[in-house]
Amino acid sequence: MEKKLFTKQVSAPRMLLLVALAVVLLLADHYTGVFAPARAWLETAARPLYWLGNVPGEVAAWSRANVAGPGGLAVENRQLQAEVLVLKGQLQQLAELDAENVRLRTLLNAQQTAKLRPLMAELIGVSPDPRRHQITINRGERDGAFVGQAVLDGAGLMGQVVQVSAARAEVLLISDERHAVPVRVAGTDVRAIAEGTGDYRRLRLRHVPPTLEIAVDDLLVTSGLGGRFPAGYPVGRVASIAHDPGQPFVEVAVTPLAELDRSRHLLLVFPEPAPGPPHGS
């Protein structure tokens, strides 16, 4: 047997009365606000119920924001690894820029101490033949470069220009076996010829008699003899002296000061123009 929800029927007049009473209460609350205190009290009393009703939604939102599945963690991990790699690359660039700034400051100091007129150049090529210590720089005839011109780095003499084109020049390094430069011991009149050995780290002095006043760690500079290299530029330091009693000359090894196999920024040295005759002469 079906059980009815409402066992007692409501008459039509009573229903109309209840509807009219509800309408009156609504209008009274809307226009007079007489029920505002009661409504505020009911809202305060029902607030915990609202909070409890929102708890499941808040928990779900927090889980989506803070708890990721294995796939999401893997994607985020790859993204972080890529960002770290990019930052490491940028850090390497910054380290290289810092090192280049140091080299340029050293080169600038060499330029400021030079008595002759220098021009900065940059290495753009190296000879593929290991027996030829020769480099290419980005200065040529249009920049005033000429054959025989001295080339320096921030520490000392690198070599001399042996071939020139419009926009570049070939430089023979002092370590090449075909190269020789007149030198003297700094602060003295002891002179010799330093020639290349085919080793970037070693030069030798040619035909040094045992009586020559030279010692290990002596600084050798260009003597200016022959007019090819300006006088006073550092070439190297004496590394060792070996004397065989059966030989007429001693073996003197020299360590170049210039970074022959590393320097990228160089200086071309131009002689200052000769002063003209004084006015009125």
C-alpha cells in the first residue's frame, strides 16, 4: 500500500491565507527592514554550515595546486633542467667576458706605456701547418699596416707583419724557426740575437760567447738595432744557460713573455712621424 507524504489535506482558503502572509512578510522586510536583525543572526548561525560545505572544494583545489602526478613532475623536472642549462651557458659567457675585459685592460696598459703609435688588431686565423708559427689579423693596407711592422700583445713582442692585403695581414711569430730579433739585456748594453725554435714556449740566443754577462731570469728587450723593431719592448726571460766546454758558444734558452699561442687582441706599432723643422728656420 502506497504511503502518502501528506496525510492531511490543506484547504484552499488556508493555502491562500498562507501565501498572502508570505507575500506580506516579504514586502515588509524589503521596504522596512524590520527583519534585518533576525536575518543577520540566522546568517551568523549558519556560517559554520557554509564553511563545512566548502571544505571538499577547498581540499580538491589545494590538491590540484600542490600534488602533481608522476607525469607532471617529470615535465617540471625537464623544464627546470633546461633552465639550469641556459643559466650555465649564460654564466660561461659572463666568465669569458670578464676574462676578455682583463685581457683588454692589460692591452690598454701596454698601449699607454708605448712611446710609439699603436693600433689594436684581432687574431682571425692561424696557419694549419704546425711548422709555421704564423697568424692572420684583421688589419691591412687600408689600416696602414705594412711589411716588417712590429706586433705586440699585452705582455711583449709577438712577431712582425710579413704579408699585407687590403683588409688583413700575416704575422710571423717570434717562435717560428725563420724568425730572429735583436735583443739586449734590460738595463745593460749586452746584446744578442733571439731566434725561434718552433716551440711557443722557447726561444734561443744565437752565438753567445761564454764571456757574455748574462744570467738566468734576465729580462731581454728589443734593442732597436736594424730599425725593424722599436727598442725597449719585452721579448722574454732567460730560462737556462748551458755551457759545453768543447763548444765555443753557450746554449741560452729564453721563455717568451708574449702569449704566442693564446693572445687574441694585439697591437700594431707605428713609428711616430719625424718632427718637422722648427718654424722660422
